[in-house]
Amino acid sequence: MRPMKIAIMGIRGIPANYGGFETFAEQLSTRLVRRGHRVTVYGRRHHVSVPDRAYKGVELVVLPTIKHKYLDTVVHTLLAAIHACFRDYDVVLLCNAANVPAAEIVRLSGKKTILNVDGLEHRRKKWNWLGRAYYRLAEWWAARRPHLLVTDARVIQRYYRQHYGRDSAMIAYGAEIERRFQPEALRTFGLLPEQYVLYVSRLEPENNAHLVIEAFERVRTNMKLVIVGDAPYAKAYIRRLRRTRDDRILFTGFVFGEAYRILQQHAYCYVHATEVGGTHPALIEAMGFGNCVVVLETPENREVVGDAGLYYRDAEELRATLQRIIDEPHVLGFYRQKAMARVKAHYDWEKVTDQYERLFARALAWPTPEPQRRSVRTTVP
């Protein structure tokens, strides 16, 4: 199969320094380049940190936007779509259903368009009535115009089929699979290996950091709770979280790259509390890094974790579950191995890249490429 010319837009940029879509774009684009394809990723001027306009072989196009909660994403992606009209891409992958107007522009230029809709954004508490109304309109539009649609969970796939009669390709996010022991690397954070509970998310209400803090404040332990994340438009909520008087709770802000890997690989366990969306990257990353995961009971989260983790429904159940696994550490090894095995089977990045490569070929009516093969470590020390 000859190389494809692919553009990815609708994100803040790479290397990842914000959230799940950025990690996804970095992992997918760099792997596609290694397979011989030409990939361009569009980024926002205030998020792209590398001085050069290339990253690990991926071309970077950096454009301005309006830094505003409701305009940032849509304005930037519209500019990216207009720019893409004058480039010779074979296929354009857009992220986030909110960017469907940009997909329309790209489609009108004659290029194949694929839209990854993400989760059901209209359910997020951070949006007012106008934002939720726009996302409902975007869902309806997304179900009709892009050449192909991608959903990241079976629950979201069923939603689009039932509500709009639109089939989609279900492709989840991926994760690396390895747990390495490097205790000296934790000194930057003032932490000891397996002496902290880890929580990672954008600090927005529907991700329930307040619930995790409420539960942990009542857990009898000398361990710490490490809260990784931030949010540009949720300052009041973050101030509320930081008012905790529990000195065992540490807020790190955003953490990426090797430092993030170190925090994941040395945690005692990982707590996931997000209630909206499909496949959450931080959850499968925690599983791939060999964590025992404690997960809020939702259909989307159960789809990801299966029987490879522990579940809770409210703050009291989370408190009881954390207390149990802290008092009975022998259960950790069982869940760590199951979590890594599940990621290897369903969420390996190379397998995800295989699926996108086949999807791009399908959009272009090109021959289906052969899947890549590699070995994966799943040993927990």
C-alpha cells in the first residue's frame, strides 16, 4: 500500500500537554509516520511547546484561535479546515463532534473526512444550556455529513445508532503496557513508591475529584492522595477542591511525559471517577501501567475495565473499597495482572493504529494494510 497523506485536527497540539485527544494524536501520528505515512497535526499557538514545526517526523501546523471556553476549539478547527483545503491531504481526521462544521468545509474541498465524536458532551456539567444545545446539534450533524464516523466505546456507538441511525467504527484509545520500578524518580514529587493513591483527570465537576477527596479524607492511612490535572475554565471548582484541610492530599497540576509515567507506575492504586464520556485515556493508561484500578460504576467504565478492577457507586463505597485494599494489599497483584492483560488484548496502541490505518484505507477505497506485529511486556515486578 502506498503512503497516505493524513491530517489530524480538532486538538490543542502535540506533544501532548493537556488531555486525552492530545495524547491520542501524538501516539497515532508518530506511529503512522513510522509506518511510512505523511502526517500533519494542527495545533493552537498557545499550546504547542516545541520551537520547530516538526515532532518525531510529524509536520506541525500552528494556527491562532480565540482563548475562550466556547470558542477556542471551534474557531481553531475552522481555521485548520480552511488551511487544509489548500493542502494535498488524502484524508482528514477531526476530533470532537463540536468540530463538525470544519468537517463540512474539508468535505467540500473534496477530501475524505473522518470524525471522532468523543463522548456525549451535551451531558457535561461545565456547559450552559447554549453549549449543550450546540452539542446536540453537532451530534445530529455529525451523524449525517462526515464520510466516516468513529466512536471510542460500544456505549457511544450504540447511542449514535439508536438516536441517529448512523453506524460508526468503534476504535478505543490505546495505552502503553509496562510497569517499571524507578523509586528515585519520585523524589521530584516528594513521594515514596506505592505510598500514594493516584487520581488523574481534568478538574471539572463531572470528573468527580470532589467525590474522591471526600472519600479519601475518611480513609485511615498514612498514604497520600495525588491529584493530577487542572482545567482552564473551572477555577472556582478547583479552588473548592483545594480547600481541603487534609495534608495527605497533593495537587500537582498537569503532568505529562516521563514524569506522568513515573507517577502511574509507582502508585499503590488508581481511582477513576469520571461519569461522562467513552473510553477515558487516563484509565486505560493506569491499567497498562499495572495499577489496581478502582472505578466509578458507569456503563462506559465497565466496558473498559470488565472484571479487571474494583467498582464503587458513591463516596462511601469508594472509602470502603480503598480501606479494604489498603488493609489487604495481597489483592493488588491479582488486579494489576488482569488490568495489564486486558489492555494488551484490547487497548494496545499498535492495534489501535492498525484500526485507524485500515479505516483511512477504507475511506479512500485503497487495499487493506496488514496489521503490525510486536511483543509486549506485561510483567509486574
